Amino acid sequence: MYKLQRTLYANEYRKEDPTYQPNPFITKEKKDIKSNNMTIKTYVQTIHKDALKIIKTPPKHRPNLTLDEKAALQDLRDDANIVIRPADKGGGVVIQSYQQYKCEIMRQLNDTSTYRKLTYDPVLAFQNKIQQLIDMGLQAGYIDSNTAKYLLVIHPIHPVLYTLLKIHKSSHNPPGRPIVSARGGLLEPIAKYVDYHLQDSVKELPFCLKDTQDLLSQLRELGHDIQREFIFATLDVQNLYTAIPQAEADTYIINELVRFPIEQLYKVAGQALSLLQEVLLAFSPSSPLLPSARSLLDISRLSLSFARSFRFTNGTT
């Protein structure tokens, strides 16, 4: 109810400006939004009264579980010797022994080419580096104060690693698809910010498929161009995120960045280069953001070189 009321009041407050575009990167304010619109107030009060009636009215339905079945489910939930997780595909539910589940996670973490065990907590150091980068972007005019506040997490939580079991590959000893739950973590807002600005560019790639429906739509467009001799094939890539060819990813991002005005490239690249080098040194070799940090460092070097060359040869600043 509170969320509905706040949304209505906010829309009422913003409708006076037809050019208003909401900033997706803004920390939600906790203060209430006031409105004198009696129509909205009456509507909210009516909905509130109806909601209270529903809450106070006892439910008129019979449970579909017996007491014994409820007790059995509760016992399974409280059993520390098993792990209950959704399957990676197919919508099934997997019950696995905790020891087997732990062994699969440790098997992946023991891959020293991808992960490294830390002897200290690097969150504070990363937080300071991020603060410096945000301050630099704010001073250069690339982000506003609201975005700067959004990007910095003051009290981050530690991300949690878990796996979804691939029972479609093996039912006895299924491998796990690793997932890092970073909601509320230090890098969550930065990841959203980068994803937001790269989405349009990624969708323009000729080999990008949005989903299954997009694939079917493109196949329909081919129509009679598909011959009987054609062979359709798919690739199963293991450890996708650690196997992405970094050089090719750099090329695509660089091509996108060179669309920026030359003076912006020259200004931001020179200031960020030294700080990015420090950030790169601070990253653990097992960090999933290490390839992105290296890419950003290489991009800054290239941008600075390109901007300087353009400046000196064309007299542009």
C-alpha cells in the first residue's frame, strides 16, 4: 500500500514537467512525498480500507497438505545434512547431500587458474578506489551527484556463492552452475550502470540473440532460404564467463568508446589512467572483474593515445 501511495504521489509531482526523464541510477529517498490531490488521497484511503477487510477476514480455503505432510516438509527444511535447490534447467527441484554439494563447490574453487584464496578482506580498499573514480567522474561532469551517490555502497554485504545443479548432464554426480548472489554488494550498482550503457550496443551486434522467440523469429524471416542440406548446430561452452576471449571483448568496447567526442576522451583518459593501474593491481587474480579492469585500463591507454594524436594533428583540444 505504501509503495502504491508513494508512486501515485510521485507521478503527480512529476507530471508538471512533460520533459522529465527518470534517472535509473538514483538512491531511493526515504522521506515521504506529500500531495494535496484529493482524488489520490480518496483512492488510497479506499484501497487501504478494502485491504484491511481482506486481512481481517479469515481465509475460506482448505489446506491441500495434511499435518503429517507439513511436518515432513518442515523436517526436510531443517535438515542440515541435505541441500534443496532448483535444477539449472527443466524447473525441477533437486535434493542433494550437503557433503556432495560442498565437494562440487570446492572442486570449482580449487581451480587456481580462475580463483585464489584471499588472506584478507579487500572490500575497504576497493571501496576507496571506487570512491576516487566516482569523484573523478563527478568533477569531470560525466555523472551527476545522484548517480555518484547511487554508485557507492556505504555498507556492502559480502556476496554469496551457490550452485544450481545440472541434472540434465548427470543425475548421480551433477556439475553445478556457479552463481554469485551479489545483491547489496559493493559492485552491484556499478554492474547495473555498465550493463545499462552497453545494452543498446550489444543488441546491435549481428550475432546477438535476445531469447528463444528472437531466434524463432529470425528463422521465420529466412523462410525458403533454408535448404534441406543445411545443418543446424549449437555449442556448449563450459565456464562461459572465464572463457570469454578478452581481446575480442576489448575490440567491441573500444569501437563503442571512440564514438565519444574527442575532448571527452582526452579529458577522462588522462585522469583515469594512473588510478586504473592502481585498481588493477588491487584486484585479486580470481576476481570476476579482473578482465573488465584490464579492458578498461587498455581502453584508457588507447583513448589517451588517440585523443592526443587527434589533438596534435588537427589542433583540437
